[in-house]
Amino acid sequence: MLWFYESFFPVVWILFLVYWQIRAIDTKTTQRLEPAASRILRVFIFLIVIIILSTTRIPLRWLYLQLWPVGLWPFWLGAAITIAGLLFAVWAREHLGRNWSRSVTIKEGHELITTGPYAVVRHPIYTGILAGFLGMAIAISQVRGFIAFVLIFLVFWIKLRMEEQWMRSQFGETYATYARQTAALAPYLF
């Protein structure tokens, strides 16, 4: 049964990434693309997070400090939050349709989507993925899980700031009104 607990999160994330790659095939043509440097920085930080979460051999003992006892409750609570978060991201990805891109872009015929999960938060894909990392942090119960969460949060915060600027320049007052009415990542918070 130990194999289940050790493989649960890697399998969930791999399935999520496979879905993400498959759905990336049919998107609108890119009209404007963010600089390569910001994309490379994001990939680099994601690789650091993967290393932090996938090994216990980093010679920084404080990364592995237990924040609370490992057990069934933290595991299943974390698993539920991760699954819910990733399903929310999938819903947002499906709702966004061909407007989606892994990078900050403006697409040809770009549409402003404000319905479905986009009526809840402006960046529901980020919200869902962040919930996925938060769930893992809860289940792992170690400092490294929360460091990974904070790193992903910072990456998404920087990315969403750029997206916000581009959306304001593309959609003007329509986007400004939407931004005033809808939180960026967490309803009623921010």
C-alpha cells in the first residue's frame, strides 16, 4: 500500500500534464508572444520545484522538516485539494478553448472570456494549479512542499501581471471593468 501513497501525486500530475500537452495542439495562431527570457525563467523555476518535490537527497536538512505528523488525514486532504484544483484548471482550460496558450500571448481573434470559471477568478488555471501544489504541500507535510508552492505562486504572479497589462491594452475598459469585478486568484481575497 505504500506504493500507492508514493505514486499518487506523480501519477496525478503526469496525467494532468499529458492532458495539457494534448489540448495544446489546437489553439489559435499567436499574434504577440512574451519574450523568451520570461518563458525560460518560468521553465527553470518549474524544474527547481520538480527537483525539490521529487527527491529527498538535497543536502539541506531543513527542507525535510515535518510541519505536522504524516498520516492519512493530511494525505487525503491534500489529495482532495490537489484533485479539485487540477479539475478546476481543466474546466478553465476547456472553457478558454482555442484562446489558451502556455505563454503570455495575444491570439489572432483573441476573445475575452468572462464566463464559467472566469466569472469566479480572472486566472482560474493558475488558481487550480496553485491548489494542486498546496494539496501536495499539505500531504507531504514538509517545508519543501510549501517552498514549492511559494515558488509556483511567484512564477504565476509575475506571469499574471504581464497578462493583465496585455489584456488591458487589448480589451481596454472592458477588461478594466472585469478586473474590478473579479478577483485575480482567490474570490473575495485577491
